[in-house]
Amino acid sequence: MKRFLYVIPLMVLLVVGGFAILQLKQVSDGKSVNILPSVLINREVPPFDLAPIQGYEKGFGSKDLLGQVTIVNLFGSWCVACQVEHPFLMKIKEQGLVPIYGIDWREKNPDAGPKWLAKYGDPYTLIGDDPNSKAAIAFGVTGAPESFIVDQKGVIRYKQIGPITPDVWESTLWPLIQELRKI
Amino acid sequence: MIRILTVALMLAVFAPLSVEAVEPNEILRDPALEARARVVGKELRCVVCQNQSIDDSNAELAGDMRVLVRERITAGDSNKEVLDYMVDRYGDYVLLNPPFKAATLVLWIGPAAIAVLGLFWVAMMFRRRKSTDGKSEISTSGPQSTPLSDDERRRLDELLKEDSA
């Protein structure tokens, strides 16, 4: 019995170490571990109505999302990872796979977003300006880029934290979009 | 004197840590509302900095959240309604004080339970030690010490003699 007591610390160590190794393995597998599960999944898009960015005529509001499966993508000209995913968003736009709506988040200068889009291309159906994080907070966003898949009824079905990569697109996003279209 | 200096030095070093990040232009005119905003702000986590309240953080998103808290308070929301609004979007994670519920039971009870177990264990050890102490009359230095036998005593004497020779 006494011997057994001495083994307890070792066992605790093994359990803690085991969890640590599992986490590390997830990181090395390329999965992001620090993801907060979005509480907004399967809930309606929070109501918002954003003004257009400089030089654009129309803004973007939650009502624009009704009637079709869409992607809402949060970006900013200051955001490096957004540049990484941008060419892929352009590809989605060129192939007409699914409409992407943009939220231009926290631009310091009102012309920064439009300039960035002029340089790298504009994949968005509509863009809203979100200088004070109104929409970002409504969506529970912690960093850019983040993307939401929204179904025909305006219900959020998926949250993608970080850039949309070809991998994520093939394995998760595109199958989900096709699935949602059948509803 | 040295003690006073030490305290002064510690204050100088650690006081800035508690300085709030609330910007002058964010502060509400109504001191009562502003006071409530501070209470709410201290309970909300800055979601981009892991372990700071939005009141303590200089992050831009924290600033925007502070402004939002003030807007909602000015619009007539109660403190709880403002917190609920944030939890609705960011989950319990946004609260610095996680709520007490089934999923957080281990978090709340765990440390106390381990402390109680530890105290219990220590108490047991002391009781055992005490009871053995009482039984052994010859014990000098501790409960486990037994006196040297005649044989051992003789050997020890020899060794000591050798050493001094």
C-alpha cells in the first residue's frame, strides 16, 4: 500500500505529460490548438449594417446574406495572413464557386483598404467598413483573417480561424458549402 | 529606514503594473456610468492578450470593446446585460472569472480539493510520527533511531581510536 503511494506522483506526471504530447502532436500535424470554439455556430448572423469603404458605393449588412450560401471574410490591409489567403479568395471568385462578402476591419486610414484591394484584386461581392470593430465584436472575432460560412437563412455554420488554405477548402469548407446548398 | 526604502522601491516597480489602459477620450461624462463601465471592463478578458482585462490592455480590440461597453451602458443596459452580450459572442472565455457550472467544476473545486487532501496527508504523517515517538523510550534523535549494540559500540570506539592515532 505504501509503495503504491510513491507511484502516484509518477502517474500524475505521466498523465500531464501525455496531454502535453497530444497537444504537441496536434501542432506538428498542422492543426491549430488554441482555437476558441465559436458560440455563434448554428446561430443567426448578428445584425449589423456597415458603411461602404472609400470609393465604393454599397456597404454590407447582415440582410445581404439571406437567400444563398455565402462566406463572410474579415480582413484588413494591415493583416499579413490576409495577404496569404488573398490569392485563393481571388481564385474562388474567378471560378464563381461561392460569393464572398468582406468586412474591412480596423483600417487606420480610410483609403488603406481600397488601395490594398486595387493592388491585390477584389474578391468580394460587397464590402463593409468596420473601423471600430462593431461587426468584428458582433462576430466574436479575435484576429484576422477569420471567415464564416453562412447558410441561406443567414445562420452561421462554420468559423474558419486564420487563412483559408487550399487544404482547408478541399477538406472542410467546399464540402460543407455543397452540403448546405442541398438544404 | 531600509524597510521603508524597500517598500518604496517595490511600490515604484510594481505600481505601474496596475495602471489602466482606459484612454481619456473613452471616459464617459457621467461618473456613475463610467464607474460601472470600469466594473464591467475588469471582468472582461481582452481576447487577443489571453490574461489581461480589457481595462488593462492597450490592444486595439480591447479599446474597441471598452467603447462598446460604454455605449451599451449609456444605452441603458445593466452590467449583467453587457457581460451577457459579450459572452453571447465570445463564450465564457471572455469572462476573467469563469462561471461556476458543470464544465468548470474541476477548475473551481480542484485546487481546494488538492489542498484538503494534502492537509489530510500531512496530518496523518504527524499523527503517525507522534504515536511512534511515544512508544520508543530510548529514542534520542528521532522515531526511527535505535541505540547501538555493544558490538557496534566497540567497533565505533576502535574506528575513532584509529582516526586519532
